[in-house]
Amino acid sequence: MSRDKIQFNLGGMLWSLMPKCQGCVRRQGEIKKLEAQVKELESKVEELNLLLNPLPIPGQAVVPIGAVPSEAGWVHLKASVAGFRKPILQDAHDLVIEGDNAVLIVCDGAGSLKHSKAGAEFVVKHLGAKFLELIKAGEVFTSETWTVRARTLFLQAAEALKSKTQADRQNFGDFGCTCIVVFAGPDFVACAHVGDGRAGYLDASGHWLALMTPHKGALANSTVFMTMLEPASLEQLVRLKFIPTRTRAVVALSDGPEDACWLVSTFNPSGQKVIDPNEPSNEFLGKIANQLAAATAKNVSQDALDKLWQTFLTEGTPKLKAQVDDKTLLLALRG
Amino acid sequence: MYEKPFEAEEVQNYSQKCCVALVLDTSSSMAGDSIDQLNFGIQSFLKEIRSDTANLGQKLELGIITFDTAVTRVSEPKLAEFTNFKPLTVNGTTMMVDGVREGIKMVGQRKEWYKSTGQMYFRPWVIMITDGDPDSDQQGELPKLSAEIRAGMDEEDFWFMAIGVSGAKMATLELISHEKMEPRKLSGLKFSEFFRWLSSTIADVAKGQNVSDAMKKNSDDAWDGGFKI
């Protein structure tokens, strides 16, 4: 092939291609437009992904949906620590995780009663075992069955404690303690309690809501105890709540840490009277839940989490550090 | 090992506040054991307030003013947990009248702030501690100061209490004090005992007890001979 021919051919080719190139120019413009649209769509997909399955951000208060991957199941924080300069811990807790269910149990032994620590430990252990039995037996909970079940179990716990103290020839009244049970099932969240403390859950929109109203007496720090339960007083003393929703997180605490994480005292709208709004703090609980989710993403062991949580409850904030009352705070986050 | 500690912002629950202005003599005559014991007493006082989280820790707002050759607001009224107290040092003379007036001004300003933000409050306290007598150029102001304190006490604007340390001219303290709260003389340098008494008394007041009953209830001779109410 001669050089001229090549040139001709190339020229011919170029010439013949010329109209196509003009088409290419148009197509390139279209491709650029399409690329821009794809980029825009990718950006939207990314935003949607972030909305649907974002990374937990420890410093933020809103707990994103999917903060904990579903395969992780329930992840949790649990600890009970003695109050500042308090020689003994009179709080006790249990946390039962079984499949899609989480049960949080908090008992606060009355500070002035000499066996209240033993009372709190007994009730926690008793109720923890009973609720685990129910879950394993496949009990289906509704608002009605929760009312019956919870009251029965609370009464049985009190009666079992009474029998034990009688067998040991001890004064049943000395074992007084409060009790909170928060039960998050597959499609409900329920609460039963006797006495003070706080409990709450995370609703679908990412807000923490209270699950109970503590029993408060006329005198400061006065409340009711498990040792006061009798068949006739059950309805009055065991307060109940049942919400048919699949909650993303639950929290239960004794009254010790409530001042740090719950809005419990403020003026009413008219500014004339101090009221208890009973509002869980999104800032506090949300940030803690996100830190738990972040730790879960790093595969932090439960032992390590428990130690960190114990340290936090002991001295994590000025109020917690100075609190003279015992502090128990359980938080479970569903994956 | 994962060691990132948990962190969270505390909720600010409302508590009715009680403002206490400590008006302290830091003139040269307080040098040595007096100022050391006073510093120690204040530090113990703050520690005790902080530990009483259910009551004083949330309610008592402490302000500190010193007077010597000048009057200084060492610390504006705030809860003990936010008070960063640095030991006081001594210097110069005794501008007691200006110091007390600054204390009255401080609690008055705090009251106005409570009012403007819709907060309820307990009647504030102005507590003056001195081991001397006002500078000569302040002596002429004493009758006026006495009248101001009397009016403030009668109108229930504030409580005024004068504490004399060894060397204090008690007649002056008597002159400026109201009969509802007579001046007291500190036994030796028992500042810590005094502040413990103050803490207990204000704690009772902050729980709703009236001042007279709270003072009687907590009265003992640990730091003086008791109160006459």
C-alpha cells in the first residue's frame, strides 16, 4: 500500500466519518448529560442509603435507623454502681436477651432498710428467670395478657421473697425495693413497675418517650416497694404500660441517675409551678445509643462495654459523679 | 482493648436557687493561718455542696467577693460544680463598706436575673467575714451601710450575717447588723466548722425550712457560742 493511498484512504475515512463525528459530538453531549444525571442519581441513592442504613455518629443525638446491623440482634449497656461515698450498692439489675426479645429489670433497694440489697437481688433474679421462661415458652403478649402476666409475676416475686424471709426468720419489710420491668418484644414494648425510677423507649421517629410514671409520695424520696404488694393492692401498686410497636431501643434506670438523663423538674408553661415533665433526654440517651452502635461496629466485647459503662455511671458526668444515690442504667438497642 | 469512654450531655433540671455572696476580708492582717484556714474552709464548703447533689449542689449559687485595698468579684454566683476556686491571697487595707455593698449588689443582680428568667428563688444571703475594722475613710459610711442592711433585711431582700475573726471590731459588726441576725465571733480559726454549719443551715432552708428554725436547729458551739435569734 502506497503512502498516498493511505493518506487518501485516511482522508476518505475521515471525510466519510465527518458526519458521524458530528453525531458523536451530539452523542457526547448527550452522554455528558446522562453522566450528570447518573451522578445526580448516585448522589440521591447515597443519601437514601444514608437515611436507610447510615453509619452511627456518636456525637449525634438522633439514633439512625439501622445504626446497629440486624444480624447483631440486641446490643446493650448495663451497670449498677454505688452512690458517692456509699459503702454498699443497694441497686440490682438483670438484662435478658432472647431472640428478638429484650427484658430489662431494675430494682432499687430502699436506702434505710437493712436487707433491701438482698431484696433487690432476689426480685431481679426471680423475675429474670420467669420472663426468660415465658419467652422460651413462646408466650404471646397483648395488652390484656400483659396486664395479667405482669401483675401475677410481680405478686409471685413478692410472695417468694416473703416465704424466704419467713423461712430465714427475717422481717419481710426490711427487704423493701422498687422494681421496673421493660419488655421489648417483636411487635410491642411493655412496662410494669412498683415504685420510682424511670423507663423509656425509642419511637419510630427517633424520639425517646417515657414508659412509666414513678410513684412519688408526699414526702421527698418516698415511694412504694415490692414488699407492699398484696392481691388487693396489685392494681394500685403495679403500674402497667403496653404499646403495640416494634421499638428500636429501650432504657430503664433507678432514680439515682435520672437527674442526669431525664427531664424531671421544670416550670409549667405558666411558670408558676415546678412540674415533672418525665421526658427522657434525646441528647443524653441518643448520644449514648450512638456510641453503643459505634462500639458494636468495632466488635467491642460485652465485658469491655460493661466496664466502660460502669465507669461512665460512676464518674461520666458531674451529676453522676456526685450522686449519692445508687445508679443503675440499662439501655438496649435493637439491630 | 477498646477504651473510648462514653460521653453525654446532662439534662439541666430546674431547682429553686439560693444565692450566697461571701464577702471576705483579704487585708494584710488576715495573713498566715487566718487566710490559710479561710481558704481551707471555703474549699471544704464547696466540696460539701458538690456532694449534696440532691439539694445544695443544685440550688446553692455561691459568689465570692474580697475586700482589701480594692473590692474584687472573685467569682460570680454559680453552682459549686462550676465554681473554680483559687486560694485567696492577702493585700493591703480593709475596704469593708465597699465590699459589703458589692455583696448586696451581687445578690440583687442575681435576683433580677432570676426574675427576668422566670425562676423562683430563696432569699439570698450576704455573709461577711472580717478580722478588722473598715479603713478610716470608710468609717463615715458605716451608719449609711447599717441603714441599707436594715432596709434590705426588713424588706426581705436578703439576709446579712457578719462573722468576726479574732481581732475584728465587734462593735462595728454590731452596728451594721440587724437584730434578726446578730454578728457572731468565730472561735479561733474554726472556719471549717463555720462552713459546715452554714452548709447545714442553708440545706435546711433550701428544703423549705424557715431561716430562724434552720439556724436554731443547726446551732452548736463548734465554731461560736451559738446564735441568738
